[in-house]
Amino acid sequence: MKTIIDVGIVGYGAYIPIYRIKDIEIARVWGRSRVPIEEKAIAGPDEDTVTMSVEATKYALKRAMIDPKEIGAVYIGTESPAYAVKPSATIIAEAVGISGNILAVDMEFACRAGTTAMQNVIGLVASGMIKYGLAIGADVAQGRPGDELEFTAASGAAAFIIGKKEESLAIFEGSSSYATDTPDFWRREGEYYPRHFYRFTGAPAYFKHIVEAGRMLMEKLGLKPSDFRYAVFHQPNVKFPLRVCKMLGFSVEQVKPGLLVNLIGNTYAGSSLLGLAATLDLAKPGDRIVVVSVGSGACPGAFSIVTTVLIEEKRDKAPLVSELIKKKKYVDYAFYAKFRGKIRTR
Amino acid sequence: MRRVFVIGTGLTKIGEHWDKSLRDLLTEAILMAVDDASIALNDIEAVYVGNMSSGYLQSQEHLGSLVATWLGIPGIAACKVEAACASGGASFHQAYLAVASGLYDCVVASGVEKMTDAITSDVTSALIMADDQEYVAYIGATFVGLNALVYRHYMEKYNVKQEKIAAFSVHCHKYAKYNPYAQFRKEVTLEDVMSSPMIADPIHLLEAAPIGDGAAAIVLCSEDFVSKLKLNREVEVLASTMATDAFSLYDREDITTLKATRIAAEKAYKIAKISPEDINVLEVHDAFSILGVIHLEDLGFAKKGEGWKLVEEGELEVDGKIPTNLFGGLKARGHPIGATGIYQIVEVTWQLQGKAGKCQVDNAEIGLAQSVGGVGGTVVINILKRVG
Amino acid sequence: MMVVESVPRYWRERKYRYRLIGSECKKCGKRYYPPRRVCLNCGSRELVEVKLVETGKVVSYTVIRVPPKEFQGLTPYVIALIELDDGTRLLSQLTDVAPEEVSTGMKVVATFRRVKEQSRDGIIEYGIKFKPI
């Protein structure tokens, strides 16, 4: 999908909570011997998807250097909204000073929700309907205690402000998306934790969809892996993105800057967007980046983005992802369970 | 303004009264005061009830009318008076004004608080209602926490070790053992205080007034009334003043002083035509040890930052320069919020009447009771004098 | 018994609590949080809404160990009297910091956090806390 006029990223912001729990600590409690990552970031007891999104958005506004009142749409993609019914987008808008004249949308599509939000906002800006749009991907991913996914389910948020190319630090060349009915990961109404079908989430879900979307994008734009400086893939663990990058013909070097999962875990809707933010943190003007996100259900989204000269002057106006990763405090499983509401008090 | 006299006192023991309701306690105290005054219930023209939390903790308001009926005298003027922890002092102030104005000849100033029907977290919520709900309670402050902010700042500003201030609690317990109405009648050592658990750093449990139930009452009347009934008029109200300060700590220039105490005290000393040196016996509102120390300074008994010296040098003792809290103060006698201000005046009255037993200050002629609401949001000062 | 739940009581303060918006006196320049109608300093009634600075320092602090019900999950937590870099004073909770790491004079920055729930099925209340810079 290409837009009629070029639009891009005017500002971006990342937020990672300070708390970390080591995977070996989770393994200690549940009697596992192997762990998929080193440690993951978890939201503190006074944080949720809304609060993390607000912080990420404030950082994005610092880089964008625009008046929040000029933002015409707020889209938040998450599978862990603060309320089952009541938008998070409006709270976020109020908290950062965005005016009432906006389209506010909460959307869910598992881990793809953040890039889905971005896709929508791109359309609104490119069509001339709005001047700037805000897209957020955020989650306080709930890991079922004792389950495989508890080792990676993490908390984080990334916010992107989309606008005209003249003000952008990176411009969208095009995107691809396609959706299939693939129930690899789901949560029923009233259930507290999601379920997944283990190995089915691999080849028929993650790999098939990311490879398809990646190939489609490159075919449509007439590009090959070597045309890209960096590649960011959705990161449920370390193995999957490293394997899929090879399947598509990318090198590990291209993937490394955006591969954060080993130290912060899988932030679900925030995952690929945080990877993108980390990549923008060190990209030089003129670097081409591919981002391929995927959400269970399933739908991948691939974007081709090229940075501009503005990246150098805007980058340092807010904390870099590497700085946020470094700021940490470890908690043990007991505090992790307390913080994330896993201990029953009634 | 007419002269006003205190002719009767009544009070309940302070503690966890599982079997007594708010109305039970209040009625008991007022009846005792009426009998002590040797008057008939029908002589009462108005009753004021100091109370802070009856609505929140007991779901009961309209205490004035309630107690009038419970005393068997509906028809009189009555109302609840609320000024957070200064409700008792404020109740007395209203009663004083009622008689001094000339409209009433015989009134009752009372106070009551029933706190122990609720669990601690609910009492904690009730207490912080004394401060800004939207921007102080909202951020998680507790009443103890606010006083802790003052305590830490005081220690840092004046370079005073905590032990010097915590000693105030030790002093209070020393005298409470002689007070049969006190909630706690055992002495405590400085070690006990400093090793008791922290409620809000740096305030230890034994530096904070306890939660308890109680009621107290005082009968006030005019000179005409006293002579008509040929009563003993041993105690007169020399001055009753009230003042406020910036409501919350964030609006204060210096959080180590309570402006409201200074304003009310200055006015009271002026009306009574006395200065601090003339005070023979003192009751200060020591909700926390740090407040006890600060009040001594704000009332004019010590320089700013030196109030703790009076404790150390024994000047607060029964034979000291300024005998203070000789019935245990809020810390040991207890602090049933809306009643405390009345308890203090009862205790000053006993000193002036020579009824203080082992804690009697020699030849006590003038006494001052200071009642404080919130962290000094309201302060009421009442000065009494022996006349008979 | 919890404090009476109310949606409008929370809702009308949200702008001030979310964005640290206070009042500035047009006559003497003094700033206040929360906002107000009459200047405590000079008595003027000409006060305007102003976005306050989001950084400041700790003037005094304490650790709450016996909390009201709605804050029980956070105990022990720190509250502080903070002076913002524009001179405004306010009371706030500190977060992302352990009690033993707090000191008078410490530099802090505002952060948007979840303050409490009115009840398990009631609305969620948000606001500003402060964290170390």
C-alpha cells in the first residue's frame, strides 16, 4: 500500500518501566531449567497501558516539537487496555493536552495493534483529513503464571506522531498487510489470561505471516534485503526474529539494533514499535528500515521507512531506548506477582 | 462582652468502649457535668457538640438535636461544631460566645468521638479529611504523614536530634499514670518510644496520639446565673480566641510553625491582659511529639527551634516553669478527636479548682488550653482563671 | 466503608491532576497548585491557569506505613512536599524509588501514574506523581 502523498514520522517516543524480573527467577518458582530470554520489563503497581502510553507520547511530542492541539487523531493499539469498556485514547489525549477535536480510537489486534494504529493514522494524514496523528502500541502483557509465555510477557509502550514529509525524521515508502483466520493465540471474555497453541504459533502463524508480508512489501516496492540498512521484526523471543530474518534474506547485523526482547521481553503491541524506536535512535539520514510486525489472529504488517536529515536533530530531545533499558530495578517473583495483580486478596 | 464562668465538668474514661455508643458516651459526660455544676437539666439553654467524624464513621449527623432529646430536653438550641481536631476547642468557643453575647445564661460545651467502631484504615481515611481531599488526601497523604513532613523539616532546619523531641511523649506518660480517665496509664521510656514501629517516618507509634472513644462536657454560665443560683464561681473564662492558617502545608512559608497558634495566642493574651509568663498550667495539643514541641514555641514559651529544651530541662514538670500536659496530654490521656479540646479545658479547670491531686500545680491561678485542627489549619486558645 | 464513590468529583479535577495545571496571579506572579480564585499573597482575584514546570526538588518527605484502604497495595510509599523549579509548592507521592533512596533536596520529575481505583468495579483515577530524575 502506498500513499498518494508522502507522510512520515514527525516524532517518536518510547517508554519502558524500570522494574525487571530475571527469567531464572521465574524458572526458580516454576521449576524450569531453560529460559528464552535474560530478563523482562514489568510495569510497576501504579502503571498501566494508559500511563505508559502517556509517557511515551510526551517523549514523542518532545521530538515532534508540535503543539499537541494540532493532533487530529489518537489511536492506541493494545490487548491490555485499562478498561474492558471505556477508551484509553481519550484519557491519553486529555493527559497530554490534545484537544477535543479528534478521532479517538482504541484497537485490539494482539501484537500487531500498534502498527495497525500506525497504518490507520498514516491513511488519515495522507488523505489530508488530519494534520498530525498519534499512534501508540502499548501493553502490560499478562503472563499466565507457570506458562511458557510468562517468561516473556512484558510491559512497554511506543508512540509515533505522523505528519507531512517536510517535518518527518523518517518517511513511509509503503506498507503491506494481509489477514488470515489463524487462531494461534486468544483470550475469551471473562478469562484473565490469554491462551496459545504452543508450536502452532510458530510456522503456521509467526513465520508464515511475517515472511509473506515481508516478501509482498519488497516485491511491490521493487526492493531486496540489501537495500535496507535495518530490519525490525516482532519479537516474542530471541529465536523467532533471528530465524525469520534469515528466511527473508536479512543478516543478523541488520536486526541487532532493533532486537530488544532479551533485555525487556515481549511488549506485545509495543514490541515492533519499540524495536523501530531503538533503530531510529541510531539510524543515519537516508537509512532504509523495514518493520514487520505480526499479531496473532493473524495479521502481519510490513512498513518500509527511510530516515531524513531531521533524525539527527530530533533524536536527542527525548530518552533513547538504550537509556530506558539501562534504568532498572530488579524485583523477585513475589513482588512481580504483587505488582501485576496475580495475588488474590479476595 | 459579659463575664463567663465554668461551673461544671464531666467526662468519660478514654478507651475502646465496645459497649458504649456515641450517644451513650456523650450523654454520660453531659449528665456528669450537669451534676457537677449542681444545676438542673432544665437550666440548660443550649448545647454545642464538638465532633469531627460522626458522619463518616457512624453515619450520624445532627448531633446537637440528637443529644438534646437524649438528655430529655428537646426544645433547647443545639448544634454540632466541627473544626477537625479542634472541634472541642471550637465547641467551647461557641459556648463562650453564646453566654458572653448575652443571649444565653447557661450552656453546655461538649465534645465526643466514637472512633473504635471502625478499622484503622477507615479511621486513617477519616483523619485526612482534615486536609485537602483533592490534592493532599488524593496523593496518598495520611494525617500522620503530614506531621512527619513537619517533623523531618524541623529536625533538619534546627539541627535537633529526634530523641530530644520524642522525649515529649515520655513526659506525657509520666503524668498520665495519675489520671484515672486516661487511655494509657503506664510510663514509657525514651527507648520504648524510639523502638516502637514507624507509622510514617520519622514518627514512631509511641510518638502519636492513640485512637480512642471518649466524651467530655463543660457547663458555662453568666455572672447573673451564678449569683441567682448561689453557685461556686471558682473559674472564669478570661479569653477564648480562634484563628486559622493556610489550610495545607503546600501553602505555608515555614512549616515548622503554626501561624494560627501565634495569631490566636497573641489575641488571647491581649484580651486576658497577660503574657506567657503569667500562665501557671498549660495543655497543648500534642497529637504528635513534634507538635508538642512546636506549640511551646508558638505559644511564646521558647524560641523557635528550642521548644524541646523545656522538656529536657524539666520545665514542663509539675514544679517547672511551665507545667504542661499534666494529665497525659493527647499522647497518654488520649485524643477522641472532637472531645479532646473539652478534656483539656476540664483538666485546666481541675488545676484551678485544686482538684488535680498528685499533679496539682501549686497555687495554679491561670491556665491555657490549646486545641488544634488539622496541622494547625485551625487553633483555638482558651485561657481560664481562678476567681473564687 | 469506603469514601463515597463519585465520578464527577474526580472528573472535574482531571485537567489539573493530569497536566499539572495551576494558577498564576497576574498581579504578583505567585503560582499555586491546586489552582484557586484568590491570591493568598496579594489578595488579587486575577488569577489565570498556567502549566507549571514539571521538575523540582524534595523539601521534606515521609514514608507512609499505615495507609488508607485505597493505597494499601503500595505500602510503604513515599509522599513529599515538593518545590517545583518555578517556585510552586505541592504535595505528591514519589514513585519508582525505594524509601531508603529518598533524600531532602533530591531532584524529581513529574510522571503520569495510576493513583487508585474507586473500587474493583469503579473507575480508575489517574494523576501526577514524581520520580527521581
